[in-house]
Amino acid sequence: MDVARRFRALIDTLCDAVARRGAAGVFGPESGALTILLWTRLRRYATFLIRLCDNQVSAPRPRPTRHRERRPVDRARLALPRRAAWLLAPVPEAVAAAGQLRALLAEPELQRRIAADPRFGRILRPLCRTLGLKLPAALRLPQRPRKRRPKPETTQARADEADAKLPRRFRPPAWLRRRERPRGPPPA
């Protein structure tokens, strides 16, 4: 069986389990809506991966250079949980699906396809996170450089700067200036 069919079988099994458990109310008070959302997302993953494997998806379009205004985010909208392995507790069948996905990710054919087309990562990364799998090296994103935050100025430095801007006759005398004391326990 090729990679696309195995992935489709894995998603079909997972969707059946999600539908059964969701109908039983394992996802809480909004079980129906969350079940439909998860089921739809899984089906979309399967369809897109099969289309990618069959080369039915066109090449990605270049991103526009101009900045578009973002739509306001609706915080009340239902969303899937984001923590790792969140699906394993409410749907025990997901443990078997995680094992199948781990075996599928070890296939040389899928690894070759992932290396050739990074769009596979858009499907497999969230699925791995949902099932609690460690991302293989081919799916890991490069780390983004972090912006360094400037160190906050101390109160004393700001006070000295503010005093320096005043004419000399309005500056407080040195003995009145508050000195910064070291914080922490006193030396022993």
C-alpha cells in the first residue's frame, strides 16, 4: 500500500473514533461543535495530502508584497486545543493512530516527499502535535531569531537623566538623591 492510501486509512480510523467518542460527549459541553471541527480538519488533512501525493495541487503562489489589513479576531469562536497530545485522553483509539503515523513518518518514500515539498509539513506538524509525536528532523521548522529586548533603565539612571536636564540651580543636592541599593539578601 502506498503512503497516500495508508495515510487515508489512518485518518478514516481516527475520524470514526472521533465521531463515536464525540457523540458520547467526551469533549465536554461543546462536544458536538468540537467533534465536527476536528472531524472536518482531519478530513481536510487527508484530502490535501492525497492531492499532494498525486501532484494535483498547484505550486504555491508568491505572497503579496503589500500589507493587507487583518480581519479582527473573534475570540469567542470555537478552536481546537493547542497543547501537545490533547487527543490521546478523550479518544483512546488515537494512541494506535499515533503509532501508525510514527511508522508512516519512518517510510523513506514519505521522507523523500517531505524533503521535496515543504507543504507536507503544514499537514503533518499539527497532526503530530495533536497525537503527541516528536517531530522528525525533516518536519522541524528552523528556529526564528529572537529579538533582544533592551534592558530596562534603572530608576536611579532615569532620575539622574532627569536631573541632568534641569538647570543646575534646580537640581537636588547629591545627598538628597536616592541611591540605588542592591537587592537581595544582605552579605553574610
